[in-house]
Amino acid sequence: MATMILRTAGAAIGSVFGPVGTAIGGALGAMAGYALDQQIFGQPDGEREGPRLAGFQPQTAEEGVSLPQIFGTARIGGTLIWMTRHEEARHTEERSGGKGSRRSRKTKTTTYSYYANFALAICEGEIAGIRRVWMDGREIDLTGMEMRVYTGTDDQAPDPLIEAKQGLGQTPAYRGTAYAVFERMPLKDYGNRLPQVHFEVIRPVGGIAEDVRAICLIPGSTGFGLFPTRLVSNGGPGREQWVNRHNLFSESDFAASVDELMALCPNLRHVALVVSWFGDDLRADVCTIRPGVTGPSEGAKHLVWSVDGLAPATAHRISTVDGGLAYGSTPADASVIQAIRNLKARGLSVTLYPFVMMDIPPDNALPDLNGAEGQPAYPWRGRIAPTGSSSNIDAQIAVFLGSSTSFGYGRFIRHYADIARIAGGVDAFLIGSELRGLTTARNANNEFPFVAGLRQLAAEVRSILGVDAKITYGADWSEWFGFQPADGSGDVFFHLDPLWADPNIDAIGIDNYLPLSDWRQNDVYGDNPDGAASAHDGRALQRAIDGGEYGDCFYASDENRSNRIRTSISDGAYGKDWVFRPKAIQDWWANQHFERRNGVELAEPTDWTPMAKPIWFTELGAPAIDGGANQPNLFIDGKSSESAAPRDSNGGRDDLIQRRFLQAHLAHWKGLAGSPVDWERLYLWAWDTRPFPAFPLLDAIWSDGEAWSRGHWLNGRLDQVELGDCLAELLRRAGITEFDTSSVDAMVEGVIVDAGASTRQFLKPLLDLHEIETFEIDGRLTFRSRIRQSAVPTVADAVEQPDHGPAIETYASPMETFGELLAAARDPFMEYQSAVARQFEDGADQKRSRQIAFPGAMHRGALEARVADRLRRAQEERVSLTLSLPPSLAVPQPASRFRLKDRPDVVWKVEEVETGLDVRIRARRDEAFAPHPDRSLFPSGLTAQSVAEQGGAPAVAFLDLPLVDGAEPANRFQVAAWSRFWKPVAAMAAPGGVFVQRTVVEEAATMGETVDALPPARPGRVCPLTLRVQLYSGSLSSVERIALLAGANAAAIKGPSGWEVLQFERAEEIAADLWRLGGLLRGQLGTEDIAVNGLPTGSTFVLLDDAVEAAGLHYAEIGTEMAWRIEPAGRESSEAERVDVTRTGGLRSLMPLAPVHPTARIVEGAIDFRWIRRGRQDADRWEGLDIPLGEESENYEAAIRGPTGETLTTAIVQTANWTVPQSTFAVPDATHSLEVRQLSLTVGAGIAMTRRFVPDAISPSYERRLLQ
């Protein structure tokens, strides 16, 4: 009978994946009978278990291919379902050779670019969304690509591009299939072919995501991190970095994080935006509350950090610890305003949450509250308190609250009320939270002055925000209900009741970190006092919401806690147990409150009106650490004195306990009739505006990344899947309704059900690695984690067997089972590359090895812990037991456990039951043990560059250079670009108002700035001076003199009036990217007019090599002022990535060079000036009688300037000489100057040659050479 039932169960599981055949169903039936037993399941030890974990599945394009199912988050390839012919784009460049005139011979170069339109099916829908996308193994920037994702809903419409191509009514909508459409994707980077595309798919199943209605957004210290649009730093051109973007899938970190949050939590209604100022002392009368910054230059391009009128130089400077910053900066006011408006535009209600963080570094000399030297490092804000006697508490509280001019707590709250008003208002506002040391401070009259101060602040906030905003205070879980001094007086104060009853307060706020568990490591052996079957027992956690510790009992001492001696919480005087029970929320809310003095109730109640206002959990959360439900308020943070693991924790990461803690609360308050708690105001703590996985991986940017693995963060956890939920959905899809997966305590990042894999291939490794047993109880298919404990009966009536006694124990060796275990999975922190965990048994010389390939994603720490647990279980299972029971006893069920009367210390698990004259049982040893801790460590070597594209606009230089042989004049208008994170950029021109691409700059130029000023210089001589240049990056090299004279090592330096071309013979790096250049040839290529004026420090330097490209100026555009834009090539760009300039180009290349070698001689009462013409092309050739003219005709504009610069005479001459009468010179013994320019019909006067002379010094007997 048992075998029959079990095989039926197996066949049912087999049908989950469609028709699989009788053999598979039978195998699973056997598995259901004894959960994970290798020999009955039929797989020999030493072989691989599960689908082979090879490389990522390649992109396919097969017809009729089945799509995978995704549970949680995983990376998978797509299946091509539609595409068009590649779109071809031609780009033609026209260049001229020869002399560069209009009639020069022109060469056309045509290049081709290809673009693809295609759609990829991803998996079965509905999914929440896509996080990252990889093409040919490299993550791509989705903001620069037209990609539309369809999540696979049952009502999704056809894609408009596909419909435009296929025709209206001829296009499938692919309903129920998640797919992505790529429109006009450039193929250049992929060899003009479709790349292999992989998607990180997010599909939450079960869990808590759909029940989340409210959440807190952190961190409150993030500088510019709350800006919804991307900002760049003030690093300078090409050295800019994204200030608030460390991901490749959204516009900014804030946008990426909130997008994912809303995709995961479709019913989200409320977000509490946390913003922080910093306290600097625990003494209330000394502590100031100020906005803080990480440095004096905090800011972004075109945006200066400012909070409450403070600039970075005057704000609190964030302290450092272990060489890193303790916190980020207070969010800039502008970012808070933009974030509020953005969240409201998304349809979310915003709660603004001002939050005090304590910036008290270690080794400080501040007196602590008891007068000793040194306050605890980075403490909890709830420790701020007055000092001394009660007689001066009022004065200390008044100082702490401050005035409108001092940086006190009141200014902090009023400022953010003003910010909320400027942002257009908020739905709710918190006037503070968890200031227990202040709210419980009594003066000599038993009054609580800080509570009165909070009431005053509530009134001020009301006057600022109006009647529509809801106002509350987030009380700590230990203070919200009242205050009972531990002084033996019997006094009971409802100290916050004046605040809760105040008409300006709309709700009772509780930061609810009350414990829901008292689980200890030894509880795996049973006897948990709260009846928990495991640390993750959801039913036990839910019972503890109003029961257990702080509910109906407490530990009177540490010794009692250690011995688990509980004391009932009872009120012997008045029978109002709820007064002393922090978990008695319902009773506190529904009753009048009577304070007590010396144990006696006062005659009149407090101002609290029962059931008058709802209760909000302004924070609700637990850390993802073993034992997190024991003390949900604790956290691991190496810098803080508050850092601690919960009691009885093994210190390992435990995402599931966080999930179960939140599940318990959401289920309890959602279904509670007449609940005082507003179920839609359970603000889960917390969701980070730094998107996962950039945070926590980028520890070089954010120092708190290490705390994520065991912290309260929900990023990277809300999208995980419980294996029980995964199994439940599979069973429901198969039509099976009689099942129970609630006792499965396992959660992973993701599971992939490959449609091509057999049922056995999928289920076996999943169940085996996580030690999930499967059996049938009363016709219900049941899945249960083996660590779950239940009552274990004792067997006392075993039947004696001849020669063997009542029971036979058998011991197997490692060679008979296995002594080494290897498991592999995809690690989400390594872009889903393979992670392998290996454990082997010490002391076994010979052992078999087993390999398990988990069908999905698990982080390495969890994989290693599960492998360690599974190997230890294998060691236990080597001991088997055979015994017989009389038929009069109840027949044990497979997977049930028992003890033998004479061996009560050993637990056995039933594997086979045979019924006959007696009941014969085969069992294996099944000792409980505490699971191995998950010691998660993030992989090293990940950098910001590998995760997020950094940088804004490149450094750009437009160079209008002289003409060189063989060049077209328009092509001497060139562009150079550089950025730290280089990617090709496009040069765009807009002659008609619309930008059109002219060229693509493929390589980063070697650029920098001069560190020295260069004095005026004459050309044609190797200068003895040196020049230091600070390069942005790159290198320079020395050359031989002969190479120098042949034109090597040419560079252009931007002077006030244009670009000087120079060459250098020697280059030496004297510091990082700082080069000293020697052997300088100044004023090359006719740029002596720039050289004679010198070059200032800080001039732009560009090495003239192949990285400097022709900008794409057309000949007809020479001399025309035009708008130019440099932006990333091949994709859409943001304003921060562009460089927009207006330039006039090409003139220098057509401008005649200055004549040279002028002479003067007196001839017949006149001075005869002569000079030698220079040419721009082919002027270095020696074969002809003269160099080519290079112009339509030979003409010069000549002028004589007098001693004061006045013009004495001018002339246009057609030859290289000019005769000027001596009478022109009124003061012949004074210095005059000759200025000559060659004329061009295209651009007019060329570069001037200017020489000084004294007319009386000119001789009639010889030609006098005119010098500078």
C-alpha cells in the first residue's frame, strides 16, 4: 500500500513538466518515499547530479522551442523570434590632394554601418522586469539603446515596430511570453552580426513583494544620490565621473533603484524618504545637529552642494575611520526636492523622514554621560540624553532643541518641513524617531520636557505643511507604550501620551523591532519553548507577534535567559498586564491609560483617547543574519559601537529569516479584524537608493557595502525565491492542489526550470542540496526541510530476529556512499559565472565523490554552507537500521522519525516499510545538527568600471591647423578628444540647425595642459628651454634629431590667438603623467605668429598623431561659424555627456603664410623693401626655379607704421618688393615697422610679417636685412 501511494505521488510530480513518461514518475515516487536516498533513487554515487552546469546557453532561433521558467532572479539567453534585414547606412567622406584649391583632385571614401531590428523571447511570463543585459559577455548601457521589454502579461499589445513591419492585425503579441525588442541597434561592435544576448530576469514568486505597501528609502546620507537625473562631477573635461550613476540600466542610481522597487512591489503605496543631519555629542546640551559633507569640494558640474544655506566649507565635516569616510554627505536640498517630486509623479505617497545620525569617531575625548573620558563610537541616536540632576533638564532640552539661528534639533525639523513645502507638499512627515534618551528624561516635576518640545515642533510643522499632511513621531519599540523607571518606585508613566493625543499628531508611530523568536543553536534537537520547528518557522514567528518575550513573558536576569527560565508578565495590582507588555498593541490602543505613582493608579486618565488614532510601524525590519528575529534591532557595522550579532547567532548570513520575519508581520496585521495597525503603513526597513548589485559590490565608492550581507537591506533580497514557493507554483501549474510546501526552509537567488531538462534533472539537485524531503500524508504531497523538528516517539516493542536481536545496525564506508561533495551554481555577484563549493571528509583515504549542479543562482557563501551540511548528513546516513515491529502497532509512515528505547540518544528516519506478519522497517540515522553558517564574501577585483560606465563629457579640442602637403584645406580643421573611460565619440555639425554626424573619433588623443609658460620664440631653431606638460593620460617618447627634422613629435598648443605647432626632441616622465619636453622647435608649419607672443601656463596640449581626426568640415563651410557637438558614438546621449561649441574652421589652412627674409636699400630717394614669398604646399621641393604660388595671383598688402604705431602709408603690390619714398618718414632717426601680408582671394590677408627698422640706418650701397 505504501509503495502504491508513493508511486502515485511521484507520477503527479512528474506531470508538472508535461508528459514525462511512467519511468520518471516512478523514480520520483521512490524519491517521495524516502527523500534524497541515493540508492533507491537510482543514481550511482560518484556521478554528476542535475543538469550539467556548462557555459551560458547560447542564443537560439529554433521554431517550436520551449521557453524556460524563471523563479526569482537569474541570467538566461534569449531566443530569436523576429528580425528584419539589417539596415545599411553609408557615410561618405570627400578629401582632396594636390594644392588644396577648389580644382584639386578629390577622393571619396565610403564606409558602411549596419543596424538591426530584432526581438528575443526570454522566458515564460509574467516577469517583473529586466535588470542587466549582456551582449557577447559584456554588460551594455541600456540608456543608450532602444530596447523595449514586454513582461509577458496576458493582455500585452503587439510591439509597434513589429506591427509596422508585419502589418496591422498580422502581428502576434506573444502574450504570456516575456520578450525584448531591439530597434536599430548598431552592429559595429559585434562584427556586423547579432550578438549573443543574455538577460538578468527578475520574477518574484510568492514571498512578500505583492504585500508590500510601504517602505523606507535610505541612505539618508548620500550627497547627490537622490537626484533622479544623472549628474557629473567637477573633475574637468574628460575626467568627469557620474556622481549619482553607478549602473548601466537606468538614468541614475535613484531611478534604477526606485524602478526596480516598483517593479517588484506592484502594490507599493508609501515611501518614507530618509534624510540625515549629524549629531556630534551624546550630551543633550552640547550636541549640535548639522548637515554634513565628505569634503570641502562637495558638488557636481553646474551644481553646488547646499543644505539650509550652508556651503561645503561651512558644513559639518564627516569623520573618517580606518582611512574611509564614516558616512556619506547629507543629501543636497535640491536633490531632496527633486526626489519628492519624482516619487509623487510615480504615483507614490511620500513620507519625509528627518533622521539623526551620530558622527562621533573612535578615540574621541568627549566626556560620556557618566563623566568618563570617551564616548562610544558612532552610537545610536537614542543615547542622546541630558546629564546631571533633574533640576536642569529643562535647560538642557531647550539647548538641544535650539533656536532659529542655532543648529539645534528644531532647526533640523523645521528645515525639512520647508523643503517638503517647496517640493509641493508630502503625504506625511516624521518629526523624529527613536530619541528615547530624550523622551524619557524627567524633570523635578515628573514632566518630560522633550515630549513637550516635540509637540511644539508638530505645531510648527503643521503651520508649514497645512492640514493635509499627516504628522507623527517614530517611537522606539522600547519607549512607545510608556516608561517604567527601573528604580523600584512602581511608577508608571505614559510619557508619550501628550504627544499621541496632540491634535497635530495623526498616528502613533512605532519603530517595531520587537523580537519574534528565541531560537538557539541547540533547538535543532527539539524543545523550543515557543514551539518553533525551526529558526524559520513562520507560524511560530507569527504567534510571537503578541506572544513570547515582551508579549507574555520576560527574562528576569541574564542567568535566567541562559537557563531559559521565563517569568510571566502580569500586573498583580490591577490586572492590566498589557501596561507592561510592549507587544500588547491592541490592548494599549483600546484602553484608557492611568499612570501610577509608587504603584498606585492616579484617579484621572491621560489625554489618550482609546482607538482615536491608527498605529503605524514607521520602521519594521530584521537583519539578514542567523538569529535575526531574536533581536531585530541589531546590526553588524564594524565602525559602530552598537555593532552586534543577535543573541545565540552563529554570525552567518541568513536572508530567509529576514523574509520570514516580514512575512509574519504582513500576514498577521493584514488579516487581523479591527486591527489598530494601519496595514498599509508598515514601513519596511529598508530599500537603498543605491541600486543592486552596484551596492554592495562597489566598496571603493561606498564603505558600508560589507555590512549589506547581514544587514537590514531588502535590495537583492526581495527578488529571491523561497524553494517552497517555487515548488508550490510548479505543482499548481500542473493542476495539483493537495500539497504542502510550508515547511520548506530554503531560499535562493533564482531557479531556472529548463524546458529541455527532465523532471529528475531539475528536482533532484534542488531537493538534495537543500535537504528537502518529500512524502505523502493523508493524500497530501508534503515537502519538508530535514532540519525541521517535531515530536519523536520511542519504539519499545521491536520483534526479536533470530541471531540478530530486535535491531540490526549497518555501517557503510565512504567508498560505499560518498566522502566528497562538489556543488556548482551561478553566483549573482560574479555576473552569474559558475561558483563551485567543495567539501571532503577528513581521515578517509578512499572516498567517492558526488557532484551536484544546482539549476539556478546561489551566492557562494550559501552554496558552501549547504555543501557542508549535506556532507555531514551523508556521514550520518551511513548508519542504517533494520528492525521489525508487531502488526498490532500503528504502521510508521515513510520519512517519520523514532528513537529506540534502549538507544534514546539516536534518532532514526524511516525509509522503507514492508507489511506482513510483522512490520519490517529500514531506517537511517538522522541526527539533528545546527546548520553551517553562511560566511558570504564578495568576490574581489570588481571595480566601478566593470559594473558601471563612469564619466561625463570628454575633453575636446578643435584645432584649426595650417595646411600640409597632400591635405585638403577643410580637413585641417581637426578634432581631438579624451576621457578617462574612453569610448568613441561622434563629431556632429549643425550648419542648418540640425546636427548631422561628420566623423567618429575612434581613439583617445594624447592631451594635457602645460605646467610652464613658454616665452616668445623665433622659429627654425632648437630651443634650449624645456616645457613641462601634465598629460591626462598616455605617454610621449624621445626621437633622434634626424627624425625631429623630418617632422616627428609634432604637437599643437593652444595660445590666446590660435594653435602653435611645435616639435620636441626629448621627453622624460618626471612624475605620474608629468612630462618634461626638451629640444623644442617652435612655431612650426607657419605658426610663428603664435610663437612670438608666447604661451601661458595651462595651455591645452595635443599630440598630433593618428588619434586627431578631421572634423568633417566641408570646403564650402570654411570660414563659417557653426555649431558643433561631440557626443558618444552610436547611441543616444544625455546633456552631461555632450560638448556643444561654436567654431569657425578651415581659415588657417587657406591663410597665406607670412613672407620672410625682408631687406631694405635706398634707391633714388626711396627705400626699396624686398621679401621672399612662402608656400603652403610643395614648398620644400628643390627641383623647380620657384615654389608653387598656391594662390590665384600674387598680391601683397604692405604698410609702414610710424614710431607710435600710426599708419604712414599702405599699398597693394603684385611683386615681392615695394618702394617707399624717404619723405614718408617724418622722423627718420626713429624706429618704424614694415608689415607685409600675402593676399588670398579666398580668405583675404594672410599672416603678417612685421619687422622694425630705422630709416636713417638704411644704406644705399647694400641691402640691409630687417630683423625682428
